[in-house]
Amino acid sequence: MESTRLASLTAREVECATRSFRSAAPHHQSLVFCDVSLFEGFTTAQKEAAFVDDKSLPPRRAAIIAATTGGSEGPVVYQGHAPIDAKGAPPVMRVVPRVQPAMSPEEYELAERLIREYGPFQAACARFGLDARHVRSDPWCVGWASPEDDPETRLCEPVLFYQEDPEDDLYARPLEGIVLRVDLWHPGGARVISMEEDTRNVRVGARPLHRVPDFAAEALRPRLTPLLTMQPEGPSFELRADGSVVWQRWSFVVGFNAREGCFLSKVEYAGRPVAWRLSFAEMVVPYGDPHSPHYRKAAFDAGEDGLGRNAHSLDPDRCDCAPGGSPEFLDACVANPDGTAHAIANAVCVHEEDAGLAWKHLDWRTGKSVARRGRNLVVEFITTIANYTYGFSFRLGTDAAIKFEAALTGILSLGTLGPPDTGDKPRRRPWGQTLNAEGLYAPDHQHFFVGRLDLCVDGLKNRLVEVETERLGAMNAYAHGAHDFKDAPGSDLGSDHQGEAAFALRNLRFNAFRRKETLLATELEAARWACPEKGRHWKVEAAGPAPGGAAELGIGGRLNAAGKPTAWRLEPGSGSGIRLACGPNAAFLSRAGFLGKNLWCTVYSPEERYPGGDFPNQRPPNMPDGLPAWTSARNASLDGADLVLWHVFGTTHHTRLEDGPIMPVERVGFELKPDGFFDSSPSMDLPCDACAAKLPKSKL
């Protein structure tokens, strides 16, 4: 069977594309590849046709970002696409001036080696009784804080740590007071270009007391008895090598790229379109301590590093996936800087999990009870960006909902308290949590995630509606001598006002509330904050024919049993109401203006894939890109358009002692669920044998 055209690139396709691109690029000897993934620059018409048959899509190509670093004109960044086989059209490329692509793991290693070998740094370490060979670094991108961060140079300012024993937690021994800057694309070769030393304030954390349990000789708690989920008949889903999945009434394609990691394409339920593409498009982690080096910490972990590039090879024997059951895995492929393919075995895990009680009713008159258990199909991957580890998952349920979840764990990015923090009182700072008497310190910070939802609710002509609870007071009708609606004040006004008057008249006991629906007609109107106290959520309604034709089309598109357009709801969840804790003039916000709202909605454009633009690293304020720039420039109409929702959610991390040495998992997310898409509950047809496992009888 022919593979879907939405399948992620194979190793052979990656290497064919990079060879072709290299042959067409100037100064190709020094060309390095920063990102190679499936080209997805489809038009709305192509997307709509693909729901009927994805073979209608154009021939597969590879989207490429690459750079030459050895030409006489200095580093040059190229963006374009190339064929994945010998039959494809020639490469297309353009020069993108004054941008910096994401960093690679090879550059992480290079920056650390350059620092340890830098003579002035070795001398500084020796003055304080340190051995530069034990220094480790996380090469944080500089972002943009001043003109010296101009993207004509490729810069990082590594955060330093000291590790004498490879089994020690290196993050528990920060080395502060020395700031180095590395230019990775210097004309004379990568090098350290500056070092600042605060001789009165160079300090390193004390030897850590806590060590990772797997390496420590500590007594563990009593073992737990095995708890397994068994599927003796195998999984209920079908997973093909190209990433196509069919389970219950769901069908979709699992994709993977270096920037976003795992994403879902062409999502359908019972053959009806739900979404063209669902992904975690960006995450930003700003820190709240104004001291060096923490004020520089504002990582764009997708745009500056790559969630997929740093993905784990999952091992079910090491607790990466649910034990038991029948998990299946997909390998992924990204490009090395030299254009060869880098395979990540078991990058994505697909498995089923019990979702608890799906529904139940007990008739108290007869004692008869009916119930079903729900189930989720989980598609997940795990990535580590320096100290933090993140798990991203899509949970598609038998209730036809999709849960988006980000799970945070790993190790805190720590600092040490020095002379400015000492005095009569114990050493501390107001910007975080002091962890021990030696001055180990965890700065507070925030984690922002952006879910990108390219929806297709019964077709690609949709509209966006905001729904929230409205509470109205009662009219003192009796004070006006009114005993009937026609006597109430305002009854002589228009029908809308008559409705308000009638509502007030009937709310004499003050218990009434109702839903308020507002059409968000333009992109600027759709830039919204979450409001949990009002139960605010958003729904995307069908506003036109579904692909392949649809029955019962009205002015609003396909209609449900209530005579309303079919719709899906974005239901805010844990973390959906997060707001920036910093001030509006924080330097990183020139690149992260999209954090200024919890919801954005744009008309689909194939060039608009990421909320901060393609190149957030070192982008100066005079080169605006991303959601605020796009929406303010055009403010397009959203009524009857091909819509993309962007949901900003996350958590504010007030660090605590219990977050070390490895942080317990914290989960945040939201939900996409049907809202009038069906005429009744889609889970009512669950078979009862899902609950029929043979269980031991109660001992009571």
C-alpha cells in the first residue's frame, strides 16, 4: 500500500534532499544544515482536497534551512525546499538576511570545548582553585538584549557548572562570576570572543548532597508490587510505518520534525474532518532574577534548540511509557549539520490507557446500573533541553475529545548566593528559593507553551465564537407595578431589549445566569485572555460545506439537531490562564509578543508555522515577526475562513525545596472537544465487554 504523502521524511529522503540542496548552494563546501523536514506549504484548496484523498497533494519535498559559514561575504542563511528523490523539481532557495537558525547539539559540544580550552578562563579557574577540565556549560542563546547581540554573529553565553565526579548532579554546582561569550560563526573559526570576571564574586556551589537514586547508595523505600495493564489480544489500534493511525473512529497521521517533535495531521473522527494539523509549536522559559546570568535566561526551546532534535529514544523498560499494554513505537529522522540523516529510534510512543469511568447511571427506583469505562489513545514523545525534561502528549479519547498535555520534570537551573546576598540574615534572594545553607538557589521562572490548532470543522470554512457565562441582576418589577412581561419597563423597546427585560423580570430570585456568545470577527478581536471565573472558552463552528459534500448544509454550514452549526470547543485547562509575570519592557518580549494573550486566531497561511516566526533567535526589535506582527498588519476577517488557533498556556514555577534533586512531574494542558458536532454523546456506543476483565472477588 502506498504511504501517505504526509509521512515524515525517511533517512534516504533527508540525504537525497540535502545533496540536492548542497549542489545548488553557493560555497557549498561550508554548507551546514540547520533543519530538514517535510515541506508542508499547502494551500487551503490542497488541504481540503487531501481530506478526500491525500494523493491529491503535490509531490513530497523537503523544507530546508541551511547556512554557509566560509564565504567571503560571511555567514549566509538559506531557506527553501528540495526534492526527496531523483524525479523531483530542482531546489528552490532564498537568502534570509540577519537571522540565526536553531542551535545544534554539535554546537553545544563545541561551545563547551572552546570554553575549557580558553587560556584566560583556565587561568581564572586556577586562581580560585578550580580545574577548567571539570567545567560544564549549557550554551544558552543570547536572545536579543542590545545591539551587541546583532544576528550577523552567532552568539551564545554559556551558563557554567562544576562537576568533579561524573555521577554528581552538575546543575547543583553552578559556577558564577565569570561570563563568556562565544561566536560560533566567527570568520576565523568558532571562538570565545569575550570574558568578564567579577573577581570579588566568583563562586561555585558546594559539593551536592543529593544524587540521582540510580547512582546513589541510598536505601530506597519498600518495593511496590507490579501493576500492569495487559492486552492479551494486542492493541486495538493500527499503526503503519508511515505514521498513519486508525483507532476506534479516529484516524490521523503522526508526523515528526526537529523543531516541534511529534505532531498530528489530517485528524478525522468517523470520517469527518476535525483538524488539518495539531502541534506544540513553541515554548518560552523566562527567568525572574535580574542578576547575571539569570537575566539572560529566556529560552525559546523549540525555535532556538528544537524539541524534536533533542527527543529521547524511548525505552519501555525504563518507565518512559506505561508498563504492560501493547505500546508501539515510531522512529524519527532529523538531519545532522553535514546533511546526513540522524535516526532517533523509538522517538514516538503510541499506546492505549484506561481513561477511568466514561459514563454511569444508577436508577434508584430499580437499582439497575449501567456504566462504561473510557479509553485514550496516547501519542507522546519526551525531550530534554539542557536541564529540563518535557513530555508532550496527545490523548485522543473514546469520548471524541483530544487532550493536549505538557509534563515538566528534570533538574532546575540553579544559581549560588554570593556577597551581595549576605549579611546579618541568612543568604537569600526574593527572586526564588534558597535550597540549603551553602547558598544553592533556584530562581523562579515561567514555562509558556503554545499549541497550534489548524482546525477543519466539517470543512475549511469556519468561524470563531467566544462563549462565557453572563450574570444579570433582577429587575424590581413589583416596584414598577409590573405583574406581566408586557407591563415591565423596556417592553416597548425592540425585540433584543424585550428579551433583556423579560430575562430580568423572570430573575426575581437572582439565581439566573446564561451563556453569552460573541462572534470574534477579525484577527485582532480574537486576541483574547482566558477568564476561568466566567467559564470562558472558544468554539470553532462550521461555516461551509465539508470536503466531499455534506448533508443538511445551511447558511452556517452543516447543522446539528439543535439547528446550530457543528462545532469544536477549545476548553482551557490547567495553565490556560497564565499571564506574564515580568514587566512589559522585558527585552525578550520583542521576540515573544505572542505571550501577551492566551488565544490568537489567524487566517491560515502556509508561511506562518510558529508563533514567533521562523527565526526567533537573536531577532532585534526592528525586525518584528510572529503573531502580533501578522495580526496587526492585516487584521483579516475570520468569518468563513480557514482558521488556525494558537493557545498559550503554561505554569509559573515558584521553586521549592521538594523540586530537587529531580523535579516531580508537573502537568499542564487543555482540551479540544466536540460542541454540537454530534447530536448525542459519541461514547454511548462503547461496548460493555471493555469492563469485563476477570477480577478477583472482594475479600469483604
